Amino acid sequence: MSDLHLVDVPVPGGSAEAHLSLPPAGHGPGVLLVMDAIGLRPQIAAMCDRIASWGYTVLAPNVFHREGTVAELAPTGDLRTAEGREAFMGLAMPRVGRLTSDLSRPDVAAYLEALRGLHTVDDGPVGVTGYCMGVRIALRAAGDHPDDVAAVGGFHGGGLVTDEPDSPHRSLATARAELVLGHADHDRSMPPEAVAALDEAARDAGLTATNEVYPDAPHGYTMADTSMYQEAGAERHYAALEALLARRLGGAPAGG
């Protein structure tokens, strides 16, 4: 796992801590990483560092900044056991519910402004990649900021298609980003009909989209610090994300 390198990002009504990872060259296109429900922790820093190694400046904000600091919200138990993960999720899911779209959307505008304002970020469009509940935020970012967001990755997302007016899939109507989505297999929060509805929304918007279910991958498959980790799904996600960012942001070629 990697150490957190925290910076402060101005947001409406205050500030949010965010982890910052820099590329080997010291500058590159910007990528916003939207964390999962477990929060900003060394695992997220490690993921940011890996993406940064491809040539990008990566910012991962504490989207639960209204709930507490990174240190206050950090898990203390062993998430690699099913019991430890389930116990912590009992604390985390109410936070997810309280982060409504009317709160998260202005925050995302602030996160993108902060990312674009970093001297290590090259001019041009940015990418957004989200995990778990972070995929909802990533899809809305694409729809709300079509001139800025050229690439969106979303992995083991849940609740991406609902009957609500602010359902994340509805944001695709105003997006222009290329999408790469990797869903967890047999995920009750993302059933086959929801995957199909995402396909339809992307097609209707004229977007280039890869929208796949990863075989045998549980919800949370990218997170190596939890009992849900699946190496095959995690590595597939990294390969797909690296290729997406290279195509749309002009970074290093995939595998380079």
C-alpha cells in the first residue's frame, strides 16, 4: 500500500482533503479518482500511484468530507476478513446515503477546478475514474462537464440506473466522454437489466462505450485491502483504464 499525500481542495462551504499522485515526468494530463464507500486510505493512494505511473496527475478527494477527516473516517479493522468488511460497511453505507447528488455535483465542479489548476496538470481534457458508489459521481461528472471530461472509467458500480430524475445513467445524455465500465458479476446493485439500460443510454447519446460484466468478479473486486478483491478483475480493470486514458488524454500507450 502507498502512503497518503494529502492536499486541501476548496469546496462549497469549506475544504476537502485529497490524495495527490504525480507522474514520473512531474506533469501530465489530469485524472480525478472517485473513491469507493470505504473511503480515502492507503489502497486508494496505491491505485492513484499506479495510474500516475502511466503519465498522469491523479487527484482523489475525500468525498465524505462533511462526515469527517480522512483520519477520522479511516477503517480500523481488518477489511480482508468478511466480518471486518461487513462491520465497516455498516458505518460507511449511511455516509453514502447522505451524499446526495445536490451535494456531490457542486463538489465535483470544485474538484475538477482544483485538478485543472494544478501546475502539474497539462492543458486539455481530463479523465475521471470511479469505484463502487464513485461510479455514480463519475457518470454525473461526464454529463455535467462535457467540455472537460473526455474519459470515464467505472468499476463495480452500483445504483447506476434508477427511476429517479437524477439517476446516474441519465447524465450520459449530455456527456461526450468515452466510457469504459466493468461491472461485478451477479451484483444485486447492478443487475443485467441495468447494464442493458446503460448500454441503451450510451447508444442514445452517441457515446463510445465499453460496458462489460467481469466474470466471477465480486462487488469491490479492485480493492486489494478487502475480502472482495479479485486479482483477475483488478488487473483487467487496470489494463482497460490505461488504454482508455491513453486514447482520450494522450498519455503513454497502454503497457508502456
